[in-house]
Amino acid sequence: MEFSDIMFVIKWWLVLFGVGIIFLPVTSVIFNNFFDKGYIFARILGMAIISYVVFVLGVIKILPFTEITIFITIFSFLIFNILISKYLNIFKLLISLKSSWKILLFEEIIFLAGLFFWSYIRAHQPDIHGLEKYMDFGFVNSIIRSEYFPPLDMWLTPLSINYYYFGHLVTAVLTKLSGIPSSITYNLMLSTIFALTFTASFSIGANLLFNLSSKTQNLKLILGGLLTAFLVSLAGNLHTIYAFFKPYVNESPVPFWQLAFSPQTLQNSYWYPNATRFIQNTIHEFPIYSFVVADLHGHFLDIPFVLLTIAVLLSLIFNFQFSIFSQIKNLKNSNSFQISNFKFQIILLSFLLAVMYMTNAWDGIIYFLLAVIVIIYLKFKQNHNKLLNIGLLVVLVSIGSILFSLPFSLSFKPFASGIGVLCAPEFLTNIGKIGPFLFEKDHCLRSPLWQIMILYGFFYFWVLSFLVFLFKRINPKHEARNPKQYQNTNVKKSKHFGNSNFGHLNLFRISNFDIRISLSDLFVLILILLSTLLIVIPEFIYIKDIYPGHYRANTMFKLVYQSFIMLSIASAYIAVRLISNIKYKIFNFYYVYLIFAILFFILVMIYPNFAINSYYNLKIYQGLDGIKYLKPLYPTDYEAILWINKNIKGQPVILEAQGDSYTDYARISSNTGLPTVLGWTVHEWLWRGTYDVPSPRIPEVQSLYETESLEDAKTLIDKYKIELVFIGNLEKEKYPKLNEEKFKSLGKIIYQNGHTIIYKMSN
């Protein structure tokens, strides 16, 4: 890497490291039963809390969105963490981390390595160009320029963004905090998500194994954690088996066994996006695909918050009781900190669900379900008022998350138009709609089982193996030992990872049988249950949007993306759990099993090779600046964008050519954060729920550029409060009758470079 890029990465890492250190005291309380005390999750929690507080201050207009506000917020939380540490004697808990310094250092090393690794990858194709990048970059830049919130929609002045932008807000906060230009922090944020995903997955996987027994070898924990990290961050699905066969027509996939075996075409015939568009008219992406295509989209930005939520719920399972503070020794006797009945955890879960909703709404709903399942288990472990307590807790978590997300929801209008039911009978399609449910004709696409198994067969190979493994642990009641032998089992001190008091086994009774499973087993089963439900749901219903031919696409995409993450965590745990328990003998069946397991691992792990090489090529190092591609493509526009970002303050409205989505139109508003009259039309159609909102502006933008009438132009300029008019190559191509003379009469030239001109309107 170039020295300047290395320094950008180090500066960015120092910001993240500092945030993590500040929030380590409170995180060590939340994850007191993790051997690493949730070290990596401290920076994720810190990013969320700091950004949220700054956001709320901006929404209620107490403090503007500036570097000073961010630093005040950080300093306040620094003082808070110091005070709460002193009051709760958390310093003693932090001192216990000395015994875990090796694993903490290891986690920091793999985080930094992940940050540098993906920064290096991105530096070979850093362009913020193509797919959804203009939208995501525009959100970040608009937020950066915002004085207060909600941020302005850069493509539909004067309205605010009507999409899930909290993850973009976090990016903007880190950008201001680091002082690095957004054209670079866009790519650094991509690398950060990769590093956080890898390291947080490592922590979850290793702690799942550590919970089995503190006697678990450290090497086994590290390998298990790394396997979890690799599956969540880098694995594909079994679709890569098609790399060994003659390619099929993209729109018409067929079973691989119907194709000619052709391993010699391995490197050239496999097209990596096919693994995400395999089932007809659907989308089923997974994290490594998101890392490769590099859209800073909500589902992608939410991954760290998703993993944080999973980790919090795992910690609650480990604690048995829903009371973290009661686990800490030497807690001072103070009524204000005698936290019971789940108060602290309800607040935390409610906050995280709100953060996920504001980042990617589907995830808020999905992990609310996961939280409900965990609550049901925890309350059933208590033997009083089960149903009442469960209902009360679910209501409290729901209300809490609604309240936390209220600053966002006040300016957000959901754009889903109903719940579609697949394959509805004719009498219902004749009715059309009942309440929120839609019954549409010719909406009966379902996924063939063989395609589902190619997409998820790797995971269910391990799931079925795990169920067999657990089945073998079933004992008839008369053979079962005393349940107390399996509950609240204290384990001894681990050599390197500190104390543990949670290596529990649970005894479940079904009819005349007792099933002994660990808390880690239980949590993995919960992940499998929810993941399977998410895979099944799009086979029956879908959320209605503006895409008629791909009506299942977005629903499936948002649901199975989370299934992939949860099943990856589960599969890594199961693989280590089972393989380490196998007793190998000559000609043993387990050798055959192990061969299949290795083959499946190879198939999912070769996906990054195809994807990264195809997208990045890794031949020409270009650096981390994401807008340099404009220099050869639109050289004078590029210089104008740099000039605007340096000289134009605030968010004056700029007029530029309107165009279709996924084109180079709206390049000025996207790369500067200045709002324009209309940017990508179809995106605004989606966000506003109707084409009627953006469509009238199309002829108005054309009229602004082409009309010769000063009066007509001035009327529209006043209507949209246009202060700047941009004229470049795309404007001249889009509007061949472009008339500049009126702009000279209505304003003056403030920038000119070749064919690129910026006018400032007089009023």
C-alpha cells in the first residue's frame, strides 16, 4: 500500500480503538461471562451510542452536527464510563482482563489485519461508482453537510431522506471525527465493516465453544472462532460447484448434474453474482458478496449491530438470569444500581433493536423475534408467572425500541404497500385485498427444493448432523442422572482466559426422555430455528414494493441475508463440536463423513477467490480515493466537484441533469451532498412509494435547462430555491436545446473550467 493510504488506515483505526477503549467498562459488564469481556463489541456499541446521541441532539436542534458536538458527546461518555466504573468497582473486573491479554491482543491484531486487508483489496478498485454507490455516497455526504436532522434528500429537495440512513450517519460521524475526506472514508468504512464482522464473529464463535467447558484448549477456541469468522465474512454457498461444469444460461439455471463436467473451465466460466441470483426473480446475497460489490447499503452497514445483538442475547443465555449486574462481585449497595427484572437488558435490547430498525428495518423485526425466543427461554427457566412475565417483557422491549427509534420515525414514512400472499386461490384474487394482505393473480413463484439445497445445503449438512448428535444424547428417564448434575455446573479457572461460572448443561424433558444439551447448544438451536423460518417465509408471503416481476426479491433478500449470518455461526460451532467428538477408527464411517465435510468446506470457501479476482483483478493499485475515477471520465466535472466540496458550505440547492437510476446522472449531488431538484427517479419512486412524487419534476428540470423564458425559469428557480446551476457534459447531452443565456441574466458564473460551468443565482 502507498504510505498515504497506510496513514489513513492507521488514523481511522486509532479513532475506532479510542471509541472502544472508552466503552470497554460498560461492555465488560454486559459481557462479563465472555472470556474476552466483549472487547471487540465495545467499539461497535460506542459507534452506535455516540452516533445516536449526536443524532438526537440534531433532531431536537439542541446542538448542530459538528466536530465539536461529537467531541463533547465522546467526552461525556468518557466521564460516564469512568464514574460508573468507580461506582460499580468495574476496575476490578477490568483488571481481570490481564489474564486474557493474549486473546485481546489477538483480537486487535485480526481486527487491524482485516482493516488493512480489505483496504488493500478496495485500493485496487476504489471507485464509488456503479450499483447503489451514488445513493450511499450521497447519503453520507448529505449527512456530513447537515446542520440539524433529519438530513436532506440530495435527490428531491427540499424533502428529507425517506430511507434507513442510521448506518450512513455512523459513517458520517466517523468521517468528521477522523478528519479524513468522505471519498476515502467510504472505502475505509467498507473495510471497517469487514474487520468488525470478522472479529465479532470470531468472538461469538470462540465464546460459544468456551461455554462448553473452560478446559477447552485455547487452540480449539481460536480455531473455532476463526472458522466462525471465515464462514460469516468470507464463505459463499454450494453454488460454486457449477465452476466445475459447463456454464448454464444465467436466466435459466439447471441442476449441475445435467451439465457436462468441465473442470478445465474453472477459472474462466464461473460468474460469482450467479450465486446470489440463482432462484428465478429473487435475490439471496450474503456478506462476502456485499464486501466485494462495495455498496455501503443498510443491510451491509447493519452487520456489526446484528452481531452485537446476537452477542448480547448469547450473554443473556449464558447468565441464565436476565440480570447482568448481579453477576458482578463487590457491587456497591445502592438502590440506583440494584437493577432487577431485566431493566438494564430491556433498555439495551430496545436500543439495539431501534438502531437496527433505523439502519435496516427488516433486521429490527428479525432480531426482535430472536430476542422474544430468548426471553421465552429465560422466563421459562423461572417457575413463576411465566406467560404474564413473557408478555410484559415483550411489550416493554417493543415500547422501548419504538421510543428509541422515534427521532427517526417522526420523519420517516414506510413505503411498503402490503403483505402479498403467494399462490392465493381465485376467490381471494378476485377480492384483491383484505386488510394489509394482498392477493395478486399470477403471483405463485416458489423455490425448487434442489435450488434451496444448493444455496443452503452446506448449513443443513451440519444442522442435520447436529440433530443426530443431540439425538444420541437422549436418555430414557429411568436412565437419566439427577438433573442437578447438569445444571449450574461450576467449572475451574481456565489457564489463559480467566474465570468462568457458566459451563452449564440443561436438562429438557420430553415425554419419557431426558435431553442433555449445553447452553451453547441451545443458543445454536435457536439460531437454526429462526434462520429456517426466515428461509421458509418467502415461499408463502412477500412485502409489496414497486418491482412487479421481482415481487419476492427484496423480501427474500432481507430475510435470508440474516439466515446466512446465523447459520454460519451455527455451522462453525457445530463443525468444531462434532469433529472434536468423533472417535476415529480404521474404516470408520466418520472418515467418509469427514471427507464430505471437507468437500463442502472447500466449495463454500473458494467463492472469495472467484468474486475478488473478478471484481478487483488485483493487478493495478489505485489507492483509497473513491472519486478519482471521475478524473479521466469527466475531468472538468471532477475538478468542479473538488471545488464545490472545498468552497461551498451548507446545503444550497444545485440544479443538475436528472436521469435514470444506476447511471452517471446525479453525480454532482451524490459526490457533494448538495440537494438537487431530482436525481435518480426510480429510487425516489421507491422511497416515496409512488411515481407521482418524482415524475412531475422530470419536465421541470428539462424546462429549467431548455426554456428561453426568464420568467418561467425564475418561477421554477424560486419554487425549488435553487442557488446553483451546474452545466457539464451530461447536461449538454441530456438537454440538446440547453439555453445558458438566461442563467447569465439570472445570476453569475462562479466557476468555469473548460465546458463545465457553475452559475450562482442572484437571489
